[in-house]
Amino acid sequence: TLGHCGWNVLECYGGVSVMAEPSAYFGKSVTLNGLEDNGSTNVMLSQSNIRETILKATGLCINSSSWTGVPGYCRLTVALQEAEFESALRSIMHFKELVLGK
């Protein structure tokens, strides 16, 4: 799902998380509704705001590159209960639709 949604996923050999770069999103803009006085805010996506924007747009919390130490790459936890994992995947697909379209 990440790869189909514009993320470059690093190959992993086990563990509880995945490192991926949301490269298709950097430099794109997204409008978030209901954040400031119930108005809308236009955000130009970059590695410094991608985490917060995904959180505000979908409720999905990931670790940004400031946490991973790898420029542009985020950390997504995969050690979740099935329902939480499915919800996270839906959030990733929803964010793709918001920014990149279907």
C-alpha cells in the first residue's frame, strides 16, 4: 500500500516498523479544513511538516525524519492489532487522495 500511495519504502528484514519516504508528496500542497477558526489552511508539504500534516488530515501518527535521523524518511509502526493496522492503511490511502488524487 505504501508504494502504491507514493512512498519509497526501504527494504526491511523484520522488526516492528517500516522506514519510508513520502517523496511523491514533497512540494505538493493540501488544504486542511477546520483548523484555524473553522477556516481552511493551505499547506505546502515538506519533510519538516509532513508528519504534522498527516496527523491533522487523518489522525495517523508517524515519526518524521527528525525522529529517524534519515533525511526525508518517516517511521511507521506495523506492530499493531489488525483493526488498527487496517485503519492506518485507510488513513494513508485517504491522505493520498487528498494530496495526489485517486
